[in-house]
Amino acid sequence: MTFPGQIDIHWSVLAPAIALLVTAAVTLFIALFSRDSRGAAGAALIGVITAGVFTLAQLLSGEANAASFGLRYLGDVPALTLTLVILLGTVAAVLVSWDQLQRGGMEHPEYYPLMLLSALGAVVMASAGDLITLILGLEIMSLPVYALSAWRTRDRQSEEAGMKYFLLGAFGSAILIYGAALVYGAAGSFVYGDVAAALSSGNLTLLATLGGALVLAGLGFKAALAPFHQWAPDVYTGAPTPVVTFMTVVIKIGAFAALLRLATVVFPALQPWLLTALAVMVALTLVVGNFSALMQRGVKRMLAYSSVAHAGYLGLALLATDHGGVAAAAFYLTAYAFMNAGAFAVLSLISDANDHGDDLERFAGLAKRRPWLAAVMTLFMLSLGGIPPLVGFAGKVLVFQAVIDAGYVWLAVLGIATSIVALVYYFRVVAYMYFRESAYEPPAFRSGATQVAIALALAGTLLLGVFPGWWHTLLSAGPRLLAGL
């Protein structure tokens, strides 16, 4: 549909975002008239699944190359596939929240609407074709999560997490917005394709390069790339576990989706030293994330630093967008969503009602008391460590192959070396479960929602690990379509 003034709108492209927006309004209405948040949770699940159906239908219809608002909102393969992964992460977070909100006394009516609005922001970031849409998506995604991080209102650690995330997040957003303004000053447009064309035609200036560097720094903060990662361990440790499940999957995918498109379209037109700066950031992230995780005694904080390390592996793919890096990064994001959501879901079953008890001692002897829980946690740990035939192994192989093809052999070697370091702290959790004794008994649960989330995450971890080809083949169509836009 084209309105007077040449504003083109493809409703099929916008359908997933509209579904999330409408569902957020419906869940808020339900929650206002019900003290039991599970009605809102059920409506949220229906809305997210509906958005997923719209996305899948567009992906399978052969129309996955449409755009709205003059290439400002895209519906190509990368946008649609990453939207699907964002929605899967949201489903997992809602299922984990189903149990934890009631058990932890955190049932407030605004919880699910805020989570849905944040997911909407991540979807907008994945589909953004210009810097204004990107900034709009970033703020829609970030503002609700600042509040969700402090959702345990009587817990000082949670309050501190929310305040720290808000202050540092506002700082990161300001850097990104200032960078976007500089890029506009140099290129005269916010649309990615126009910016790349203007810069490639000889209008490259210090202003554009500085703007690109600031945009990279702002998104690096959201993606927890070093040295902009300091907020992640404290916020992940203090925020409620269901919120962390959401943050480590949905927020990270939103940030990397934006970085992937910029790395494919805009960054190649900027100064080469910007890519060198990105390579240094990635190397620093791999080292800092893995060695910091190695020193942690709390599993939640270890997973937080592990999340930083995985941002480094994803960053490797950003440097190889012309050599299969886009598909490799999208595959790795899918793998990361399944195995990380599963690990945090198990962690939520181990913790007590106040979300405490994530230290390694709580996992001691788990294999004897809850053998199925120990078994699935073992699979998630092995997958995060990159052990075959699980999905984490396939993801790392694709990323390392892409970065080697792009000529960054030293980064691939560093990535493999730090992966070996990562095995130490992942195997430590497994060793505690099978070779340590403890009298601690994990709390019983009244609902099977968290178990459903674990089952979904386990199915994805196993199926995509054993049969990675079909998903990677679909994702490989992405770079061609991006170039076409």
C-alpha cells in the first residue's frame, strides 16, 4: 500500500510488531482487573505465538524481501529469522516468569506488558533500515528492561541493578544518538543504503568516521562488548532470574541484529581503522569474558561473564560479513538463545523463592536428587562450551570458519584458545552436580511452565546441533537479500 506522499506500507512486514503492540495493551488491560498474573501470561504467550505465525508465514511465502517506509523498516531474511529467535526467547522468559513471579512475590500488573514492549523494541531493531528506526527500537527495548531489572522491589541488589542499568544504559543511548547525528551530518541521510552510498562516493570525512565509532560504541554497550560490558555482571546478578533469561537472549539479539546490518551495509564504507577497532574490541571481549567467568563462584554471575564471552564469539562474525559471517552470526544467536535460556531456566529451579542460591554449592549432588535436572543442565553446559554434537559446537565452527575466511586467523586462534578456557568453568558446574555431596534440596514447583521452557530449549539445543544444515541454509540467503536492499 502507498499513501500520497510516497509513503509505502507493507502490512505483512509490520504484522509481527503490531501483534506484539496489541498484545502488550491486552495484557495490561487483563492485569489491571486480575490479581493473578497468569491470565496476562497466557495472553502474552498467545500474542507472541501469533507474532511468530505472522513472521513464519512471511518467511515461507517467498515475500521475504519487502520493506516499509522507504527502506526504513525491512522484512528480509535476516530480520525475519532473528525476529523468530527473539519471539522464542520471549516465550521462554514468559514461561519461566509464570512460576517465579508468584513464588517470589513479584506479581505486579505491568510485568508482562513491559516484557512485550521490550521484545517489540528488539524486533524493531532487527528490522531497522535507518538510524532513526534503530534508535526508536533501542529505546522501546531498553526502557522497560530498566524497570524489570529492579522488579524485586524489596531487594537492594535488584534495586541497585535497575539503577545501574538505567544510568549506564542512558549513557550508551546518548553516545549512539550523538554518533547517528554525526553520521547524518556527513552523509545527509539516516537510511543505511543512502549513508553507505554517500560515504563510498568520496564524501568520507572525519565526521562520518567519528559518528560510526560512536554508533559502534553505543551498540557495543547493549551487546556487552568489552570495554562496555561492566554493567552486565552486576545487572545480571541483581535482576530477577526470569528477567535475566529475557535480557541475555532478547536484548543481546536485538543489539547484534542491528550491528550485523550496520557491519554489512555501512561499516565497509567507513575508514578501515574502524574495523580494526572492532577486532580489538572482540579480542578484549573474548579474554575478559572467559577469564572473568573462570574466577566466579556463583553460577548466575559465571553465566553473566559467559554472556560477555559469547558476545565476543558473535563479534567474530561481524568482521566476516562478506565471508558467511551474517549467516554464522544469525546461527550462533539462535544457538545461544536455546542453550542460554535453558541454563537460566534450570537455575531458576535451583534458586529459592527470593532468587538466592545460585552458588556452586547448591548444584552439589544434584545428579542424585534430581537426575533429570542435572542431565539437562549438563547438556546446556556442554553446548555452551562448544562440545559436539550440540548446537553450540555447530555455531562456533561456523563463526570460526567465517572469520578465518575473512583473514582474521589470529582472532580464530584466540577464539579457540578461550573456548578451551570456557570448558573449565562449564565442566566445573557438571563436576559439582555429579561428584560433590550436599544436603541442599531444590524447592518443589506447582507449575510445569519452567519445565516446558527447559524442554523447548533442550529440543532446540539437540535438533539444531544434530541437523544444523537446514537452518544455516535458510540464513545463508540473508547477505544476498541485504545487498539487494
